[in-house]
Amino acid sequence: MSGFAPDEFRTRVDRAQTAMAAAGLDALLLTTEPDFRYFSGFLTRFWESPTRPWFLVVPASGDPVAVIPAIGRALMETTWITDIRSWRAPDLVDDGISLLAATLADLTPPGGAIGLPMGMESHLRMPLSGFFALQAALQDRHLGPDADIVRGLRMVKSEPEIAAIRAACGVADRAFARLPEILAQGQPLDQVFRDFQALCLSEGADWVPYVAGAAAQGGYLDVISPATGTPLARGDVVMLDTGLIRAGYFCDFDRNLSMGPASTAVKEAHARLIEATAAGFAAARAGVSPADLFHAMARIASDGGAAEEAGRFGHGLGQQLTEWPSIIPADTTPLPAGTVLTLEPSVALPGGRIMVHEENIVLREDGAEWLSTPAGPAIPEIGL
Amino acid sequence: MSGFAPDEFRTRVDRAQTAMAAAGLDALLLTTEPDFRYFSGFLTRFWESPTRPWFLVVPASGDPVAVIPAIGRALMETTWITDIRSWRAPDLVDDGISLLAATLADLTPPGGAIGLPMGMESHLRMPLSGFFALQAALQDRHLGPDADIVRGLRMVKSEPEIAAIRAACGVADRAFARLPEILAQGQPLDQVFRDFQALCLSEGADWVPYVAGAAAQGGYLDVISPATGTPLARGDVVMLDTGLIRAGYFCDFDRNLSMGPASTAVKEAHARLIEATAAGFAAARAGVSPADLFHAMARIASDGGAAEEAGRFGHGLGQQLTEWPSIIPADTTPLPAGTVLTLEPSVALPGGRIMVHEENIVLREDGAEWLSTPAGPAIPEIGL
């Protein structure tokens, strides 16, 4: 159902199986939407419902096997997956667990090791009681960590994935360019959020899972609060940040604007954010580490504590709004070409206020490419 | 941050603590967005990012304690929660686990029992490796099931919650009433999905986490596929189903329309769906069971297998698109007044096709109330 050819998925499975062999794993068990979709192409908004668990098993050799509720069979049959085992869910007594256990017993040898993503940024999307029941049903197999195989594979994007993220960024570029249509003094911020989502849809977003933002005098206090009905006022710095979906892939970047003339402090903060982002971009290439990128930006942003709150200056991006890695000083792992990242420095302003800027890039062997169209140093001023 | 007064949250906590005492639990540990928000009022779209875990502890007495990433502190300080413990996340070495373990050790006695939601429809939103580390750090406490306390509390809505769901339904009512503005023969279905989401936003949705639908000749094949670019054609039955959010609460219902004149089979199927929904509504009152509601609808829908695929004829609704219970024959538990439900019968048509109808209701002592404005038996025909 994703627009990718079966070869894209076969390559992913091949790479997983090579890594599984090295790690001594006989199968991977995947339960979350992005992990499930990464190997299957199964794209639906139905994951919004928590009722039903969905399972994909990647064996040591051969194609993945889907163990899913019957309601998903018709859609699953449109993907490249051919071995589809389904049950009528919800089932109060046995909600897919015995079918999953039998499938894993089919696909792995006695004594075999089954890997699940269980490190940072992962979770198990099934009832914990179901996991314990699965363990009990598979006492002669070991359910353990996947050696971060799935996270590592997903971090490095293929060219079709990069094209998909670029297309999502293009949608947001066009929506941000139309912000002057919806920003006016006196307009309530929650209405601005609604109007901005409509702009994203009209420019080609399939849906808009994430919008954050803020508007306050001379900077804002945090970047995760929902919008209130407070009207925009002259002197407000408005920030809008969107993670929209196009063909199953996210963009994630923001824009800052000033309602009326920006203060000198705001102008300088914005220019410094753009300069810091450019410094991150200049340092970005295959082999750079998250720590390198952090320091390249922090040397300019020197944010006096804003990063202390945000915790990082960017992150991976793809099927999810945020993916591995985090751009933090503690991660000195070299990143390969094909890693897609957000560069997201923040700066502190007087009164505990902050400003945050964000762009999206992809690492190449000899440098980086912008996926979003980078903003200039002058903060746009609306309704002068 | 939710619009509710602190008393709403205190009442929820009181009820939880009464049930915890009966179940012998010294604390609840909550990790998912709806469970966390249910007791705290913490409303943000930031949960879209999988990077950071968030923890709320409900002790046996006293107010809940939030153990959260520092990026959430400013927003958390606007809620009624006053004991907020935070760490700088992401932390590659200890991502909140030792802080959480220390908090649980503060709030529970040695040998104490800590309950987590782990039954159907739940999951643990933290890395599984983190859960194992927490277990290891709390060897003199027991991490076990919450006796379905949280699920049971959340199933029965307060009047402010019912009002919030009714407001969300009103937004969708108004958006559905405007469908003729966006439906035309030749219009690609994926564009219809975008336009419909924009309608929902313009009518007051804060965001639109879920849209499903389909368009095909004489009925559709499944209800979870994403939209394709196929243009609407004369004779298509178009179904649009939305779960939109208003002030943190969902509606979840759909509408069917015919492009041009509907066939007799489609007209009859639609009328039968409306009749089945009405039969469900007539049976709905405090004390009815999901099984009762299923059979009331199935007697009329007699769907010849459509329910086999969907698995149920409706479900709970509230902070999530779908909540406990499922309207299935196997669940004979009496439902209390205040339970909010979708009634969602399906019928089979020739060629493996189905049609699905859905409305939202709340159970009262002596009957039920519509939360959505129920559709009439005649399927609307567009562009005759």
C-alpha cells in the first residue's frame, strides 16, 4: 500500500536477516506501526484504535509473516506479504496470542531466539499480559532484545524514502509560505492552528499528526503546549512546527514570525538560530556524530540553558515524527550516509523565553542536502 | 490544560484509590497518553514523538506524582499536579528509570504492589528494557496488573466528559452536513479525504487523528484502507468515518452517500443499517450488556458475515477513538449509566461488499441519548 516496489521491502528484509544472523536471532517480532510498516508496507490510520494488536514476524530466511486481526486482511492482501494469518478480534479469551505463538513455533527452531525492539524510543504495542502469555506458550524459545537491528535499519533511509520525506517537506514549505494568509493581530492562536492544518492539507498533506507552536511577547515559554484562544498581539513571536504525513512519511520543521516589528533581541535570536542551523548543516556528512552536530550548533546558539530543557538539538525523522538518533553531546556514534535528521537549535531570551528553529536534511558522503527549504536570517514580520 | 476543574481530577483519583484499596494496590503506574491525561489533565500532541517516556504515579492516598522529561515541565505546571519530578531526556544511560524507581519507592511500602494497565487494549508506553530495569530496581515491590481499574474508570464518563464528546460530535455533524460541497464525480478520493479533514477543522476540530473511508460501486471491501487517487464515479457508495478531537475528546461516526442514484440494494442496505442502529439505541440503557446491544442490532443487520470481519458492532469512545468495551456477543457484562458507545452495525452486499453505519450514544438510567445527530434511512444521493 505504500508506493514502494516489493524490491524495497525485500532489501529491508535481506538487511535485517543479515544482521539477525550476526546477532544469533531466529526471528524478529514487530508490534508497532512503523516497524510493522517498514517491512510490510501496510499503511493505514487504523492504528489510532488501540483495540487490536498486530504482529509481523521476520524469520531468519524467507518472507515476513503477518499475524493480524481479520479486519485487516483485505488491506494486507494488497501488500507484498503473502503469508497472512488472521483471527477474529477482539477475542476476550485469546486475542491472537495462540496464533502468534504457533506462528513463531513454525518459524523458529526449539531453543531459538526471537528479538523484539526494546531499547530507547521503542515500546511493545500489545498488552503486557499478552506478552507474558506468549512467553509462557514459548518456553523453549527466548524472547529478548533485537540488538537494535530494527532501529539501525530504519535510521538509514533508501532513496525512495528520502524522496518521500522530501515530498512531505515540500508540502510544509508551501504551507509555511502561505502563513501570511492566516496570521493577523487579534486572531486566536487555536484558530491559527486549525487554519494552518487546513493549509497543510490543501498543499497535499495526507494528514497532519503533529502541530505545535506558540505565540508570546518576545519569545515563548515552551514548545509542546496546545494552542489557547489568546488572540495574536503586536510584538508576539509566533512559532508553528508541523509534522505532516505525505505517503506515509513525515517532515518535521518549524517557522518563526513576528507580529508587527520584531524587537532587536528577537531579530538577533532568529539570525543566531539560522546561523547555528547553517553551522550544523556545514558539519553534516557521512561519519559525523550527533555530538559533532550538537557542538557545531551549540557553539553559535550558546543558548544559556534552552537545550537543558529541550534535551537535544534535533533528531532522526522518517515514518515517525522523531526517530533515532538524538542530537545530544552524549552520542558520539558516526552516522552513515542516508541518515535523515532535523537540525533544531534553540536559544534563550530574557524572561525565561526561548526560540527554536528547525530544518530537515539528509547526510550524504560528502556533505548534506536540505530536504526543507531553509529559512533566511531575517525573521518575517507580519502586518507591519 | 484540559478544560476540567481540579475537582474532576480529584474525583477520578478518589475513585481509583477506593478501587486500589479493594484490590490491594499501593500505587498505579501509568505510561500511555490517555491514562496519563485521565488523572492529570496533561494535554499535548507531543506524544506523537516516541522519544520520551512519561510516567504518572497514583499513590494509595494523596495526589498523583508526575515523573517526566524536563521539556514537559512548563506545561505540566499549568495542570493541577504539583509534585513534578523531571529529568533531562533523552538520556542514553538512565532515561528516567532511576527517578521513577525512587519515586515509587517513596510512595509505596516495601513489599508493596504497583499496578499497571496490562489487559486488552492497553500497552506499556516505555521501552521494555526500561520496564525490566525498573523491576530490577524495585525487587522488594511487585509490578503487576492494575485489576483493570483504569479501564473501568475510564469507561464511565462524567458529565463534563459527555459534554466534551457531544461537542466533538457536533463538529463532525456540521462537517458531514457540508459533504455535498466536496463530493463530485471525478474527484479523487484522496482529495476528498483532505477536503473533509479541512471541513472538520473549519467546523472546530482541534485536530483530526482519524479519517477512514471508501468509495466503490455498490458497497466497499474494507474500512481501514487509505484513500487512493481513484476518481469518484456514478454508482459509488462513499463512506467517510472520522475520529476528530475537540478539547481532548473524540467523536467517532460515519456517513454513507451515493454518487448519483443509489441502487435498490444499496438503498435497502442503508435503511437496514439505520434500523439496526435504532434497534441498538432502543435497547440501550444502564444495565444493558455489549452482547444485548450486539444481538439487538444483529437481528436486523443479519449481515451474513460482515461482522465476522469487523469483529464487533461498536465500542467505547472518549479520550481515545476506541475504548472499552467492544460490542460483541461474548461480553455479557452489564454496562453502567455514563458509558459512551458507538453503535456500528455492518451489512453484507453482493460481491463481498459491505456497508457500515455508526452513531455515538451515552447510556442513561432509563434509556440512551444520541451524541451524534442520527442519520435518516434514505441514503443521500449526490449530483443526481
